[in-house]
Amino acid sequence: MKCRSSLVVLPFFVLCVLLSYSSLRTKCATTCVRGALANIKDFNSTLMQLAAVDIGAANVRRDAEQLIQSQFSSGPVKYQPMALQFLRDWLDNNCFEPSIISQLVNQVKKPIDRHNGNTKFKELYSSCAVVGNSGILLNSNNGKLIDGHEFVIRINNAPTDGYTQHVGLKTSLSFINSNVLDQCIVYDQCYCHKTGGHVPVAMYICQPKHFADYAVCKNSSETPLMITDPRFDMLCARLVKYYSLKQFVDETRRNPEEWGDFHDREMFHYSSGMQAVVLALGICRRVSLFGFGKQEGAHHHYHTRQRAELDLHDYAAEYAFYADLVKRPEMVPFVNAVPGFRLPKVVVYH
């Protein structure tokens, strides 16, 4: 009987101990989870603060102010006053304001809709395809799929002729950086709207002096030629630097403040493709990405033989951003805090 009694008492005692231990573990686990969440929050806060540091911005502002002082004497005399006003407005809006993403419908979509005779200015496009220029597009046979979207954005005047089977033909918006327009005018002596006089153009200003080109081209056609809002540019800059910092820490386990030792602090910049993607997030209900990614043996651009990537871009960080848009949209910084804004569904085609 004693053995039987001891067998009964012992499990009960063990059970009490286990329950006590389990309760203690639960409390510890809760504390650990809270601590971990606090650490994650602190980590993200640190990354967001470091992402705000832009050494190159001071040089850009200096160049802009010098142009204003010189009254834009380097540009065509006829367009100097216009270029000067554009530059002043651009400088006045050069600040960080994430809510700009919710204003893109009015800033970008509305002028395009007016040009196309569409009166539904306030409605988002039902589906948008952003066509990158990666060599992975070749042999993709995605042309018809791309053209099936309501709105198609192409980047830096990439050609469609000869590649239609893979990249499609439809172009609703040509997104370029101002270096592309400047080179086009200086070297090719081409028409300002290289993709065709009917295709609207949105352009990011790389250098303040390019406002001279913009002033000339702004009056060359009734087709919209829009400059991206500098607040939008700054949002893109912070997004890509945040992801670059995060990638750096994840891969090297170093302090994020050491990021600058491994990147060009002054020249670091987002790609035109990345900015086109962020633009689509603000004007579309559903976004499809084509030609964003790498593949062994593939050229950097589908329409050139270039293989090397540009050092000033962190493509891996941009791919991480796209991955969050697809799988973890709630993790995307800055824009999720904008009242009333919700990220659209994003799909990446490889």
C-alpha cells in the first residue's frame, strides 16, 4: 500500500512542480517576447533614424542655390525664368512627408487621366504593371500578360520593338530619371517624348541643372511631362536606405552605423525602377512587377549587353523591399503610418 500510495503522491507532487515551472516559464516567455518586441521596435527606430541621414543632399541643395544665384544662366535664355521657378518650387518642397504617397493620385494620375479623357480622377487604376529592365525578362513570354493590365509603366525609355513577346507593347507612363532626358537631348538630339508624343512622362530630377531640360521639354508637347515631387523622392530614398541598412545588419551582424564604410555614402541612391514601383503603390489597387530580379547568365538590362550592376544602387535591398510588399506589407516602414493609406496587393513575376 505504501508503494501504491507513493505512486499516487509523487505524480501529484511532480504535477504541482511542473505547473509551477510552466507558469514561471510562461511569465518568462511573456517577458522575453515583450523584451524582444521592444528590441525590434528599438532596432527599427534606429534604422529609420539612420535612413534619414543623406550626406549627398547638402551638395544637391548647394548646387541648386548656386543655380538660383546665377539666374540659371547656363540654360536657354527663353526658358531661364521658367526653369528658375521650377527649381525654387522644388527646393521649397524638399522635405520628408510620407503622406505624399496618398497624394500621387492627384499629382500623377489626374493629369494622365485628363490627357486620356478619363474623368474618374479619384479612382485607383484597377491593375498596374511595372516593367523593369532586367535581363530576366527575355524568354519570359509575359508580353500579353503585361499588356492585359489597365496601366503599364516602363522605365528609362527601354524599347519594346523586338521584345514584344516578352515585355509587351502597351505603355501608359514612361518613368525616367533626368539623366536619361539630358543625354537624349545632348547626344541623340531626340524628341523630348522619346516613347511617343502620346505617352505621358514622369521624371525624377537627378541634378538641379536638369530643370533647364525640363523647361524646354515642358512646352514641346501637350502630353503631360511631370516632375516627381521631392517629398516623394525623399520617401523613396528613406525606404531603400532602411532596407539597405537592414540587409547590411542581417548579413554582416555589424552595427548599422558601420553601413557607410561599405557603401558610397554620398552617391548611394535608389534605382529608377524602385521609384516607379513606389509610384504604382500610390495609384493602383493591384501591382504586378516584371523584370525585377537577377538570374545567372542574364544581362543587367534585357536590351543591352551590360552585365555589371551600378554600385550606387543596392538591388538586394530593393528586392527585400519588394518581398515585404508581397509577403509582409505590414512590415514596410514609413507608408504604413500614413492615415487612410493602404498598400495594394503586389505580385512579382520572375
